[in-house]
Amino acid sequence: MAKYNPFFEKAGMKKIDYEEDKKYRKALMKLEALGFNINLLASKQQNLKTINTLSGKQLKELQRIILTQIFAPKFHEDKRLQEAVEKGDREAMAEALKHRRLNPTYLIWANTANNIYTHVNRRYH
């Protein structure tokens, strides 16, 4: 929400953008080279349509990208989906692409000296 709504910035918070992993960015560029629209990866139908146009070699490359970048090693949440991707299931690959990581945006207080809680604490101590 912080990316689109300036409410918290106007309230005195500072926006900190997260820098994307270079390997992950490179993987997204490879997906684009395979014919995927990065902005439409959340659409299983669109992913499946693109997957059905890929050759066998391209499918292996897609499978490798999904298993190494989309399924991060520390987040093995959906074992069944991961196993289906390992077997080469196209539906599973289309579903897995929906799970791509987004760039988070963090908000912190830019000036704690003007923070209302700081003034309250100073007044009563």
C-alpha cells in the first residue's frame, strides 16, 4: 500500500525501497526472454498460454528458474506444487509463477524528534 498511497509519508514517515536480488532480477529477465509478461505473472491463464508455446529446452529452463528462484529455499510452503513442477507439470508451473516475490516498501519514522510520543515522554519525565 505504501507504494501507491502517500498517506504515511505525509504523516512524517520515510519510504525505504527494498533493493531486489540481482540473481532474482536476472531470472525475471530470462522469463521475459521466454515470452512471459512480468506484469501478468499473477495470471495463471496467461502463464499457461505462454508455457504452451515453449519448446522442450525452454520448458527445462523455465522449470530450473521456478525451482531455484520462485521457490526460495527457506520458504518451502507448498511441497505438492514443488513436486509437480519437478515432474514437469505445466499447470503446476503456471501456478508456481503466480508466487513470485514482489518488492516490498518499508516505512520508518523520518524524524523521531518530532514524533508525538517523544514529546509526551519528555513532558512527563
